[in-house]
Amino acid sequence: MARSRWVAAALSPALITTAIAGAVFSVPQTASAAPVTYQSENATISQGVVESNHAGFTGTGFVNFDNVTGSYVEYTVNAAQAGTHSLTFRYANGTTANRPVNVTINGNPGVSNLAFPGTGAWTSWQSVTTNVTLAAGDNVIRTTATTANGGPNADSLTVDSTTGNPPPTGTPVEINGQLHVCGTKLCNERNQPIQLRGMSTHGIQWYAQCIKTASLDALANDWNADIFRISMYIQEGGYQTNPRKFTDLVHGYIEEATKRGMYALVDWHQLSPGDPNYNTARAKTFFTEIAQRHKDKKNIIYDIANEPNGVSWANVKRYAEEMIPVIRAQDPDGVVFVGTHGWSTFGISDGKSETEVFNNPINATNFMYTFHFYAASHKDSYLNALSRIADRVPVFVTEFGTQTSSGDGGNDFTMSQRYIDLMASKKIGWTNWNFSDDERSGAVFKEGTCSGNNFTGTGPLKPAGVWVRDRVRSPDNFPS
Ligand code: GCU
């Protein structure tokens, strides 16, 4: 389903974005200990020089490590209180080779071989974040090159107190914590079934301009969304074209969802080709890094196959059973979602029935199947199937629209409301397609909205947006 929705977007080159990960955000910190940035040019340098010949640095320059093992930059940072702190290194690496460093804290081992992959150019600056334990007061943080290439060009180190900055209270993540699958439901950390409701991005290769401070603040605080689906296409100009860029975009979006207390659903948006096995090697690389970095967060959910199509259920199951252990190796308690054949309809859009999955279930634990529908195309037979499915196996609706399966056309709000009522009664979680301003009826914002900063209220919304915002923002019913 929704086969053609990326095609027209691909024909809108004016809307294609090249946003740089993290560049568009500024989230106010609420805790007393604000993050502090230390410029590398003021640090203690051994076998390196301060330079300023590559634009884009902050402060007055950056450190160019000598190209030798053992060259280092040493920062003295102050922690208001002992505990876990995040270290964010801003850097550039104009080569294609990783330039790892060992991070020591007060002479003790901290992080081994922290990776600083190529950024594409010496003028292209990116961030790497890691968590360490600091003592109260001054701490000496040394970053030492572990290869003969030396370290990356080091612009700055930003230190933030994670223990001093608890997640905002009363947010969906604060209330529910780490999720797990319990029977056919998604349960919170108190083992109570919950329903999550939120929005999916459009393809981040096209609509990254719709994911910024103002829009995410609106999603979290005006729409009261519980969950944010990050839709990363693999083909169609997505991940395959620049794995580093897209992985970094997703890292950044996960952090933004986390700061706002929303669950972050990482969507491996395979679509064409429809056989997920085509992209298994890429998926392993991507999810290993994502899970490794975010495994300690309580709010990450992994969706390993958006819409399998033109592929048998047996082959989707084979892919899932290969991928789930890859994620679990990094993040043992992470919930995984798996798309189903026939564009995530349990085979129904292939003219089959859901019993094929019931009779040959995925051999794994703590996962949910996914189901997609577009209410103007998929009427009673799909609605009834979703109802039967939810009684038998764990299911999450990672995409739906109030219009046709192209993501466009007239809205069928009557049919859509029947789905909403079913999903509420069976606590089936959902994310609606989509949080962008493309020209189709299913993109919630009016065209042009994303170039500005006004995302709250109903003013910027198309009819489908007005309708779905009401249904996202109605009060949660999270059991205590
Ligand atoms: C180039 C670049 C430097 C960089 C160096 C390196 O000389 O201009 O900024 O530090 O390569 O490979 O480390």
C-alpha cells in the first residue's frame, strides 16, 4: 500500500533537503546545570597544533592532532555533581577513515576507541556523544589518538549532566519508562498495557526541513504526541546514498525525541525493492550502530521492515529472525517491530489472510508485527482483519492515513474514526502518516509550513491534520 507516495516527492526537487544533522535544534535545558562547552584551542595539547584554516569551527580555531598514535588533547572540565555526564565532541574528519581516540577520565580508562568517522570534508563538522562518569569538581578528560592517522580535527567538547537533567516529568516516557511486549499488548515498566499515539515523519531524505525545534516542540507540547516515528528510506535517495549522513540524522532525531519525553520509533523504511532481505547487510550495519549508541535509553523502538511487498511471508520471517538477534546483541531489552507482507497488511493486500502469520509466527520474543491501512482504500475487510489480528498477536499500526493508499485524495473520516475506536478499545498503538508539508492530503501541514516556525494550533494544518491532531492530543489513558 502507499506504493506511489514517494514518487511524486521525488519529482519535487525544490523540496529535497540537505539538512545537516543536529544543525537546526536548540532545546532549552531546564535543569540547574546547563551544558558547558570547552574549546579545544584552550585545552592542553600534546603533539598537535591550533589551526583555523577550515571554516565552520566555533571559538577561535580547532586542534589538528599530529598524525601519530599517542597525540592527545586534554580538557579540564568541571562537574557540579558526581554522576553520569554526556561528552559531546564537535569535530571534522575530511578523510574516509575512522580516527578513533581513547577517552580517559582523571587518568582512568573511560571509553576505548571512540569512533570519529569521516564527515565528508574538513569543513564539515559533526558531533559524537558518549556518556561517562565524572567526579564532583574538576575532571581531566584526555582524548588520545589510537591510530597513526592521529585524531580528527577537534573543535570543542560540551559536557552536560545527565543525572542533573532528569527527563521532563509527566511525559509519556517519564510515566511509562522502558516498554516490553506482554501477551498481545505493549506494556509499560509497571507491566500495564498502554496505547501510544503519535506521528510519522515523511521520508527524511525529502522532508528533514519539517523536523526542527519548533515542529518537534509542537508535536510534543501542542499535539501531546507519545511517539515519533523516524522514517528513513533505504532506497529512493535514502540511506543507501549516504549511510553516514542518514545514520547521523537518525541519531540526532532520537536525541530530540528523548529530550521531549517521546518514544522514538526508528523506521527502516524499505519499500522498493520490497524484499527486506535485499537490505539485510545494510540493516545490520545501521541497527548495530543505532542500538549500540542508544541502548541505555528507555524510549527507543526498532522497526526493521516498513512495508515488505512482492515477497513471501516465509522470507519476511527469515529476515526478522536474522535481524532481531543483531539488535538484541546490543540492546537486550529493546522492543522490535516487524512489517508484514503485502505492505504490512499481514498479506491481505496480496489477497491472502492473516492466518499465514498465525500459522508460521516469528520465532522471537519482545516484538510486535505491524499493520498499515489507508481508510479511504481499506474498509471493513481490513478493519475486521486488524481486530482479529489484535486478539491473536502483538500488533502496532506504524502507518495509517485518512485518505487513499497513495497518501492523497479525499479523506474518509467516518471510516478512519472506526479504526481509531477499534485501536483505542484494543490498545493498539499508532503513528499517522505524515508530519510534513508535501502537497498530498495526508501530509498534515499546508504546503510551505516547514519553511517557517509556526507549527502549533490548527492554522498550519490541512483537514487531515486538524482531524488527526485532535486524536493524538486527546488525553492519554496511561495506567499507573
Ligand atoms: C589535512 C587537513 C588538516 C588535517 C590533516 C589530517 O592536512 O588540512 O586540517 O588535520 O589533513 O589528516 O589530520
